[in-house]
Amino acid sequence: MGMIVSMLSTTALEPLGDLLRGSSGLPLFQLYLLKDRSLTEELIHRAEASGYQGLVITVDAPASGRREADIRNRLALASHVDLLI
């Protein structure tokens, strides 16, 4: 069985890639398209270097939903990360 690691995971993609490396499953990295194309490219290179075997591109979220748990926990993206959605 494979595993898709979200770009918005609370754990960096590198440690998770290390855990998945050598497993029988297919490690995939889920990626949102960013306005900053160089940041998107950097994430792709980091995922590749960490052993992920493919990308899952998220294109079906034209607007962010109201996530009560995220609001309650004050979840926020880093100031330099700007999603296209």
C-alpha cells in the first residue's frame, strides 16, 4: 500500500521520506500549486531527494473550506507560502 504525504503536513517531508524509504509501498508527495513557482520547484526537488516516487497534484480546491479544527488550533501557513487557491 502506498502513502501520500501532504505538503501541509505538520512534519517535514524529509523525515517521512526516510521512514517510507525501503518500504513495500509507494511513497507519494501531495503538492498544491503555489504562486511562487520557485518554491513549488524547490518542494519537488526536496521530495525527489527524500525518496518520494511521484507527485499527487491537488487541483480541485478553488476555495479553501472553513475548517473548524484549523481555526480552533490557529493553523496558519508560513508567511512566504501563498497557495493559488
